[in-house]
Amino acid sequence: MTKRTKILLTILIILLGGVVLAYLFFNQSDLISEEEAKGIVTERYGGTVESVSLDNDKRYFNINLNNAGVLHEVKIDREDSSVEAIENVSDTTKQKENVTEDSQESEETSESEEKNTEQASKQPEEKDKEKASKPKPITLEEAKKIAFDEVGGENVYSTWYEEGEAREYYILQLVDGDDEGALISVNGLTGQIYKVVWLEIDDDDYGDIEQLIYEVNEYSNMSPQRYIEYDEDYLDDYEENEEEEDGDNE
């Protein structure tokens, strides 16, 4: 190769390189910038651009656009500014709503569990309180003690009527060691004394003491007073009146 040929080849290479550089320069200048791409997207779709990235060949912009809580991914061709593709990536509003709903459900579940736990813990406490506040029925010995504290003396006989909360004790006390006695009726639940009936106890009464208590109790029911003097003749008078009425009717 002559010297002239080498010179011509070098000039040709330089010219070709210049053409390539010019092509690249002018071709690159035709591609839209990032700001231009963002402007195209926001002008067309509105919303706010969150991020911008380039494809591997640097021809396309991939733009993440948030519009009213919906996140879109827009692909822009840098050569002709066209939109190659757009797709919804996620709905941040729904995500927030779901998070809020999940949070509310979690809070409601937590509150419900706490209430159930509190109620479960309170139920035994309430039952214990009910048991504690509910009067416990008194025993016969306790009723006898109440009667003794009221009139003193010596216990002659004790009995009761009904069961449970309706139980009522009848305590017969011999007060002065002679024949004076008292029949004390005591509430079997509260220990309250209903009535104290003073009476005489004859030797004959000990043979049918249940009958005596029944008659004294019936007599006391005719009076609203708490302390009563028993009139043992009232049954005789009552029976006589009944006989007279029967005779008149005949």
C-alpha cells in the first residue's frame, strides 16, 4: 500500500466516523427527555409521577403514575412520544381501605375478645358476689340462739314449716322455770323475729306440743302486733260460736 492510499483510507475512516457521530448526535437529539415524558403522561392522564426508569435499550421510559390512589405504569416511546402501554399496578386506595378495614376488624376483634375476656372473668366474680350478697339460710341452732337472745329461758321444743327460703322456725321457750313460756317465730332466711307470743305451758301441753304450737301460731296470725299475749280460751269460744251457728241453721 502506497503512502497516498494510506492517507486516503485514513481520511475515509475519519469521514465515516464523523457521519456516525453526526447520526448519533442528531438521532439522540430527537429522543424526548425525562421531563418531556413526564409532561406527556401528566397532561394525558393527570395525577402525579412517582418514579421514572429507562428500558435496557434506553428507548422507552417506564413511568409510575399515581392518579387518585390508583398506581399506573406507563411506557413511553422516546422517539415518537407515543404511549406504548399502560397498566394498573395497584390500587393504593383499596390497599389503604383494606389496611384500615383490617385494622378496624383487628381492633373490633381485639375489643370483642377483651370484652369477652372481661365478661368471662366478671361472670365468676358476679356469681361470687351474688352468692356473697345472697343471705344464707340459718340453721335450727342459730334460730334457737336468736330466740334465747330475745326472751332467755330454756328451749322446750323447736320445729319449722316449709323449706328453703320460705322456711320459718318456731321456737318454744320456757322462760321462768314455772309455766310461763313464749313461742318465737323466726325467718329461716334472714333470722328476723316475726312475733313473740307469751303463753302458759301446762303439763298437759307437753303431750301434744305440736298442736299447741299450731294453735298459738294461728292465734298470732289474727294480730298484726309483734308481741302478743295468748288467750287459750279463744278456741273454746270459737267452737261454741260455730256450734251455735250450726244450730241456728238447722
